[in-house]
Amino acid sequence: MPRSLIEAARAAVFASRNAELDVLKDLGLDAKHLDAAPAKIAATLLSCSWYAERTTSEEWTPLVTESLTREEIVRRLEGNVDSSRARSHPVAARWMEITLPGDPVIQLSHTSFSPFYLPWRVVAGDNEWTTTDMRLTRAVAPLIWIDRSFDEFVAKWREQVFVWYDPWYGLDLHAESVLHNRLHTGLRGFAEACVDWRVEKSESEVSSLWDGEMLRLELRAQRARRVDAVRWYVRILERGLANDWNDLLKVADDAERAVAARPWLAKWKAASNGHCLELQAVGARPHVPQHIDEAVLQAWRDAGFLGSPEFEFSLRSNGEPHATLYLSGDDASGLVLASVLQPAPGNVLFGISSVQSETSYFDADGKAHPLR
């Protein structure tokens, strides 16, 4: 490179030590004039959301802008420019090192996601410091952007930063939460369901298990029940949900009767205040069909059970899942799959001292029979 470029870069290195500069101002972005930013950011977030298929900008934008205070926008912009100011970011870091010859030899290195390579780590002889001086990036820009000028890169950044998803990651959560709540509160039977169940969480979920998007509702019983909680998955259609609360109430009542027919489950619940039975339901089914794979069916057959599982529960202890339980019909037995609550020999309860994983079936008396 020309000697004049190297000398200018070295001068910028030493000028950057202890420099405290406004990075946004250095990029020609006035933080006081961001009135158009919320609408641009909201449009970007909508285009990356599953909600783009079933809502309008008029409905979405006001909800997103509730999270887009001027202070939050400035903080996000500064975090995009200077990685040392970012709280977290979903983009993987990149690495660069530049050696400037002279006396002393200067090493500039960078490991972050910043498009402007801030902060720089500087090692000049025996001295070392970190700087967020944009003038240093400008000085070494000809070593980085050989196909354009620094000013061209800055202009492009100012034009595009509001239409990139990454700087605004997570700001759509409030809007989606409100819209999720509107989905389930508008369903038939919601008022009746609220007598027995409280919605603790409502989130959309896209998984390899599902063909399309599902709404996951985590429900907690409002009064003492045998089934304490329900994790209910409902398919999201273009303008609503595929099931209503009457479907949920029916599967919850069916599950309640299934548990009542097995006194050994009541003993397990009574063994600790932290024990909880959580029903897994999809639409109007009291189980997740995709979970009942060949391995589960083989264990079911090995236990001597007929048919296939009808009910699926997560057995939880102090909120943590410890086993998956499958039940069927009037049979008072049950299959406990991959339990970390290994049953103690001859005990009608699940022991909690062992963390060894084991699949067992429980007979009508609640005695465990390990499946090998």
C-alpha cells in the first residue's frame, strides 16, 4: 500500500487512544431525527414474521412501535456499529488482523459482528488498548473495502440499517404476544375455560414436528385437580385457530378421568409438593401424535399393553420434566418412558434418588417393571 496510507493509519491509531466520540454522529446519523425509523423497523420485522401471512401493517405497526422508543433505537444502532455496546446479538463474530509496519510495529485486531470493525484492539510496541474511534476505521478502510470508498459504505449502511432484521431482533415479541393473546381469547369457550384454567404463556412455534405454525398455550389449573397443567398446541390458520376451548376442556376432562383410575399416580403426586402432572395435547387430542413413534410403540407392546397410547403426560418435579407418561383407556397401568425418576424396587412411587434413565411400565397396583 502507499506509504502515505500507512502513515495516515498509524497517526489514526495513536489519535484513537482514550478517544471518546459519538459513533452515530461520525456516521452522519442524527439521533434526534429518527421519526421515520419506527415504521421502517416495523415493516422489516413484519416481513420476517409468520404474522405477515395473516395480519396487516396497520394492525402490526402500532404494536411494534410501543417497544421502539428513541432511546431503544439509538441503543440498537450503537450496538450495531460498536459491538462493545451490544448486550447480545444473534450473529456470529468475524475476525480481522492488520499489521502496520514502522517503529513500533502496530497490530490491529477485531473480533465482533460490527460492520465497522469496532472495537479495535491495538498493540503498539509495549502499549495495548481498545478503541471505538471511527476515525481509525476510516483510516484503514482502503485496506478493507477495495471495491468502494468508506463514504460509499457508510451511505449504504445508513440506507439499509433499518431494513436489516438483526439490529432489531426481539422487538417484535411484544406485538406477537398481543396478537397471540388475541387469537386464544377470541376463541369460543374462552370465558368458560377461564373458570378452570389460567393461560401462563402463549407463543407460536414452528418445528419439524408440525406442518405449519402452531400456537403453544401453557395452562395452569385454577383449582386443585389431578391434572395440574396442560401444554396445548393448536394449529394457526390464516385468520384464526383450528380448535376452540371446548376441545381443550373435553381433552382435559378425559385426562382427569384417566388419572383418577390410577391411584398410584395420586400417590406419586402426594409424595412431594413439587410433583406435577402436565397433559400434552394437540388440537382435540390428549397426546402429541408425532411423539408416539416406533420406539414408544415397541415399549408399549413390550409392556403387554393393547392398542396404542391415548394420553401423554409430562411428569414434572419443581417445574423440571423428569419423565413422559403414556396411558390408555380403562387400563389402570401406564408406561413411563425414559424416566430419570427410577422406581425403587417394590415401591409404588417413583424414587427420586437416582438419575439413571430407565423405561418402565407400572401395573394396576403401581408396581414398577423395568423394560430392558
